[in-house]
Amino acid sequence: MHEPTTRAGLPGREAFDLERYLADCRTLVLGEIQRLIPTQPGGRALYDLILDYPLREAKGLRPALAIATCRGFGGKIDAILPTAAVLELYHNAFLIHDDVEDDSLIRRGRATLHQEHGIPVAVNVGDAMLAMSLEPLLENMAVIGLGPSLLILRAVARMSRESVEGQALELDWIRQGAWDLDDDDYVTMVTKKTGWYSFITPMMVGALAAGELSSKSAEVLTEFGQALGVAFQIQDDILNLAGDVEGYGKEIGGDLWEGKRTVILLHALRCAAASDRQRAVEILALARPSTTADADAARLERTLDELHTRGDLTAAGREQLLVELTGRRGVKTLEQVRWLQALIERSASLDYAANVARFWAERAASKLRDLSQWVPPSTHRQVLEGVVEYVHRRAR
Amino acid sequence: MHEPTTRAGLPGREAFDLERYLADCRTLVLGEIQRLIPTQPGGRALYDLILDYPLREAKGLRPALAIATCRGFGGKIDAILPTAAVLELYHNAFLIHDDVEDDSLIRRGRATLHQEHGIPVAVNVGDAMLAMSLEPLLENMAVIGLGPSLLILRAVARMSRESVEGQALELDWIRQGAWDLDDDDYVTMVTKKTGWYSFITPMMVGALAAGELSSKSAEVLTEFGQALGVAFQIQDDILNLAGDVEGYGKEIGGDLWEGKRTVILLHALRCAAASDRQRAVEILALARPSTTADADAARLERTLDELHTRGDLTAAGREQLLVELTGRRGVKTLEQVRWLQALIERSASLDYAANVARFWAERAASKLRDLSQWVPPSTHRQVLEGVVEYVHRRAR
């Protein structure tokens, strides 16, 4: 089996290439996912779609964290690879279902799965990825033994529960129109929604696969993972507003269209005058326009214009129909979203959010130092250090 | 713990009350599901919704099959209860996601979860039920031992895979407009889509929980479960067309609106004249009208009438807008669905389907006889016999 360490260069800090380590881990895990896919010809349509999101360009941070932690704790690559593949399946299943739930348009630079294949197929493909995830975790027993395998199964069970609870929390805020939230609420939500499955669990299962079962190391890894996760997510929220679509892979400003609760927006609302705050909450309560509804509306508008030109429809009638069409959809306009962006700029909320991210990045660096007793210097430890450095760089 | 056997009467055939046994199993399993739900106050909105479908009126066939098989094989109720609860969670998660994927309106006599709470919440509640399912299966080890627990985990993994593959097959047929299918295709699809999780796996895990690990009994149980499942599903398809909504719990004719491939419809298409067949396929290719789109259209139609009355819109303009509204949605009309129903009546396809169901019901009866060496006469065996009899009665 190809070893990421050999291609990732010597452990010397200058020679260390984080990007390459990530890319190598990603290749290994994609190979493992392809191995897990049943070969019977009947389910081809399904299993091709399972590979759609995983094969799109991505950093592959989760597999790398799992592999680097396992190796850093002294484990072998074979011990963690099936579990890393399972985490990647979970991750992509969550992405597919989240994209449906948020009605997102772009994922990793391309149309989301439900935009391309419809909601029914997207929901089922996500379910299929979850369905495929159990067997490899059972097969772990033959490789790493019963004890670590059972603890990994429990860790994955905990991870799934945290993720759906986080998602439920966010959906609930959106449905309730809740904006009276502080940074702690945000941290609770993102730790549950993405922290567990993106950072805490990948590193936890890495340690378990290496045979490290102490509760003390688990505690430090959990705190390290949480800090990394919060720093990452806040920076992701910043990029969502301030990045460019090519570097970011998702639509810019999507969080505002979707009315996502972020540290940025919560800060802007706290700083705003009462009247601005009320206007912002009203705008955020509106749905985002859907592309199909937009196309339908545009087509109807053209017809109304034609009818008016031909004399079949008066100007007053045309106006009433237009208002009715827009009014009943109750969606955000570009102008309103730009107004929200201006509000955010006025209160310097991006700078505020960058400060909060920096606090969590520093906390992550401190927790990584606490891990030194279990994870001595090595290429693999450098991956964890590299990720912490990356979070620091992004937070600047 | 309350034992269904004691309340279900003596093993004498006259005294045996299948309905009561089912109801008792359902009560036990609902209690077990409620025990599995975390008690922290944070996730209340999520966990209340998890109980929504399970608490609606239902036969509770799957829990009863699991419990009766376990007891029939000589196992204790405590050995199977957590697993039976997990199967009920899976079942309801699949129902919630299926209802989203089929855009169904009614489930167990009430609005479907996504009609009531929106697609985002429904998708996440289904995911949450899947996420809750792993831990109880791991806890099995302390009660029934490692070997049976691992086999149950494998059985559940297989079940999930079969279910999503069956769903993918059906979605694929719908998307491809495939109607060139025979009864074997249908049997493959329904065995995967519902047979495994509704019949085969519940009985399989029942036997495993009782410590029955032989591959021969597993084979007979699989064949028994498949036969029962196919007979049940065909009868369900018949009720979907010929039943009444109170007894059925779902909307009548929903399968035609959704363009579901059933033995009934496949037979009607085979028997139809070429021109009728073509018309039927064209109708079936149309989407079902959605309730929200309908409400929007009805509102707009009223406005057009008003505008016409006021002289703001000519009759020609009104007509064009109406055609455009209907045309662009491309949905089935009630008249078209009634025409499909008439086509089915002309070819006596309901009778044909009842015959096919009878074939599978008889096969189930024969397989149950083959199980006698493992499952001697008892109240619990009477449950399995009662279900076979029920399938026979429905098939008449």
C-alpha cells in the first residue's frame, strides 16, 4: 500500500509539504471508498452518484487528520484507512443532505447534487453512503482487534448524533426566526454540526486505531478538535462573505441568502441601530429565491409584457399580476442582501469574527502542545502543526 | 417487563388474538424507543419529531415479527427488544425520507412530516433516527453476547444497503421513464426496497438474538421473508387503488399520481392496445401536482378572473396565461388519473395482481412449514402463522 509519509518528504520542517500529505491521504481514502463499493452491475446508477461529491476537488482534511493522528500515535496506515474512508462517506452524505436542507446551489465549484439530479435522488444517495458505512467498521475487528473497533463504532455513533443535533439546532433557529443569540450559542451549534465529524472524531478514531485508549488523551483531542473546528468554521463564514467563488468553491454570500447564523452576522446585529436591526431581521426572514421559481417568474413576466403590448392586458393589470407574483413568493432581493453586506461592513464584523477565530486558533495551538506526551515529533505531528498554522494564517 | 405472550392468551388456536399480540409488541417497542432518546433538553424539538411517525396508528408488524421469531426460536424478549426498536427507527426513517422522495401527502392518516414541517426538518429527522440506531446495537453485546450481536450488526448493514438499492432502482425507473418491466423486475425491486427491512431482517435478527446462528435456518427465513414481503406489497398496491383512505392510511390512487411501477399497472400496460399504452406512458411521465403549486395557481386564477371582469384583461389574454400556467407545470390531471384507473379495470389487472399475491402467500405458507424443525408450535409460531393467514385472506 502506498504510504503518504514516503512521498511527503523528510520530517524536516522546511522539507515538509502539507498540501502533498493531504493530497496523498485523499488518494488513499478515495481508493478505499472505491474498494467498498459493491461491484454488482445492478446498482451502478446509485454507486456512481456516491462517488460524485468525493471525487470533486477538495482538501481532504478529515482523512488527513485521521491518518496523521493514527500515525502520530504510532499506528499503521492499514489500521485507520477503512475508518478514514467511512468518515469521508459520512462527511459527503452530510454535505448532500445539508445542501438539500439549505437548498444550496454550488458545492465544490459545481452544481449541488439535488440541483443536478433532483431531491429524491440526492436524499437516497446520502442514505446509501450512510448504509455503506457500517460494514467497514465491523471489518475493523479483524485488523485492529475488538476493543479499539468497538470504541471506534461508539465514536462514530456519537459523531452522528452530534451532527444531526447541530443541524436541528440551526434549522430550529431559522424556523423560529431566532436572532437573539450570542457567540456561545454559535460555538455550541458549529461544534455539534461540523466540529465533531470534521475534527474531533477523525482525530479520535485515529488515536483509537493506533491503540491509544486512555480517557486523558481523548479529552485533550476533543478540546483540540473543538478549537480547530470553531476556528475553521468562523474562517469559512468569513470566506463565504469576503472570498472569491473559485478559491471558495461555494457561492459567495450564500450564508446571507440562506439566513445562516454566523459570528459575523450576530455581531453586526448586536452593533446595529434598533431600526437597522429590525430591517435586517425582516430581510433575513425572507426565503432565498429558488432558481426554478425565478425562471418561471421571468417567463411569466415576458408573457405579461407581450399581452400588454398586444393590448390584451392593461398597465394596471400587468402591475397587479407582477406584485402578486413577487408578493406571494416573499423572497430576498439582491438589493436587500447588499444592504446586509453594507451593515456588516459598517460594524467591522468581519474583523471582529477574525479576532474570535484567532482566539480559537491559539487555543488549538495550546492544546496541540498538550498532546506532546502522546504524539512525539514526526511527519505526522507536523500535519497537525501545519493545520494549526494554516488556521492561524487564515485568521490573520 | 411486560410480556406480550401472557396477555395474548393461551396457545390454543381459538383463543389466539393476533391483533393483541401486535399491539403489545408495539407498546413494548415504543417504550424502548422512548428509552433510547437522550434526555438533554437541548434537542427536544428534534427528539419530539423523531416520535411523530412511530406514535401514529400503525400495525407494528416489524416489531412483532422480530419478537415472535426470537421467542419462537426459544429466545427471551429482552434479547430482541433493543434491536426491534432499532428496526422500528430504521423503518420510520425510511418512511420519512421516502415521503420526501415521493412527495407523498398522507402517512398513517395524517399529513406527511415534510408537508407539516418542511423538507429540511424531515430529512434531518430521518438522519437523526439512523444516527440513534447504532448505539443500541452495540449495547446488545452485554445482553446476548458478541457473536450474535455482530451478526445482527451485519444483518442491519445488509438491510440498509438493500433498502437504498431498491429505492435507487425505483427512482431510476421513474427518471428513465422505464415501463418495459416484468413481474420479476418488480419482485427484485420490492424485495430490496421493503422486503429486507420489513420482513427478512426483522425475522433474521429475531433468530440471531435467540442464538440461532445456522446458515440453513437463515436461508429458509430469508425465503419466507421474501415471499411474505412480496405478497404484502402487492396487496398494498391493490389497496392503494381499491381501498378506502381510512382503512389504508394513505391517499387512494397515490401510486398512479406518483407513477409507481406496480404489478397492477405493468399488467394493464402489457394488455393495453398500443395507442392506449402510449397515452398511459405519457400521462405517467407527468409530475403529480404539488399542493403548494396548486394553491398558487388557484390564487392566480382568481386574480385573472377579477382582472377580466374589471376589463383589465381580455378573454384571449386570460386563456393564454392559464395555458401557460398549466403547461409549464406539466402535471397530471384528475381526469387523466381516472382514465388510467379505467384502463386498469378493463384489463382486470387488480384480479391478476391478486393472483400473483396469492402465489407468494402460498409460497410463504410452504416456507413456514419448512421452519417447523426450528420453531415448534407456540404462541409465537402462531403469530407467524397468523401473518401468513392474514396475507392469504387479503389475497382472496
